[in-house]
Amino acid sequence: MYNLGDVLSIQYAGFKHYGIYIGNNTLIHNSKKFFKVEEISLDDFKDGKEPNLSSIKSSNPELSIQQAKKYLGIPYGLFSENCEHFVRVVCGLEKESTQVQKYLITALGTSVLLKSDNTIVQAAGGAAAIGALLTSSEKSPVKNSAVLACLAAGVAFLATQG
């Protein structure tokens, strides 16, 4: 059903959980439940849900599986060692969590929008939050948020000059 090295995701309310398929109906994932990287059965990983094939991929699936096995036992950390960080690193990609980025940018942008007394800063904050929310899943929202924040701040600045 799945190929060796496929990255699978399970959609939960508000986030995705990731693991890498290593064959024989097993995966390796970084478990926030057990606070470490562990090998788990496909059925346990599924948690009653249907896994999706992630767009996160490795150019060398066999090497990714070898790398994943080296991480067994490494502790979980939401901001630096979560399941998305894990699968990206073992797939030879940049260590990042687009989900964490999206939540942090959205929270910060919304806070700036609501708390600032400066119209230009409010525009930038709101646009950054919108940029993060509109960025497709598994893509970093940083660039989109920065571009929209700059554009919104520029437009707000020009509007105040009239």
C-alpha cells in the first residue's frame, strides 16, 4: 500500500502528525504522547484515521529510513524536535516545522493588529497573519507573510500621506 520512505500524515483538529513508513506496516515518528522518536505499527499510527501521503519527500528513501532509525529514542520538543522536524531532517530537507511557523506568525500578527496604536503596524500585523493562514499546508509561511506585511504597510503608509 505504501512505499518505503513515504512520509505519511494524520490530520487532527488544528495540526498534522507525521511519520515515515519503513515497511512491514510500521513507521517511525516523533511521538508527543511518549515524548520520543519511536517505531510504531501503522494501525497505531493511524489512530482510527486514514493517513495521507505527505508532500514531504526524500530523494533517497532508503537513506531516509536509515537516518530515521538513528533517531530512535531522541526526545520530543514542540518547537525544535517535533514530528514534522523529524521527517524533514531524515528526508534530507531543512529542519523546520511549517505548522509551528504558521501558528506563531498568525498569533504574533493578530496580536500586533489588535494591540498596536499605529495604523501602519496594524496593517502589517494583520497582513502577516493572513499570509500565514493562506499559505498551503507543508509550505513555510514566512515569505508570504513577510511580502504581504510589507505590501500592507506600504499601502497604509501611502494612505496616511494623502
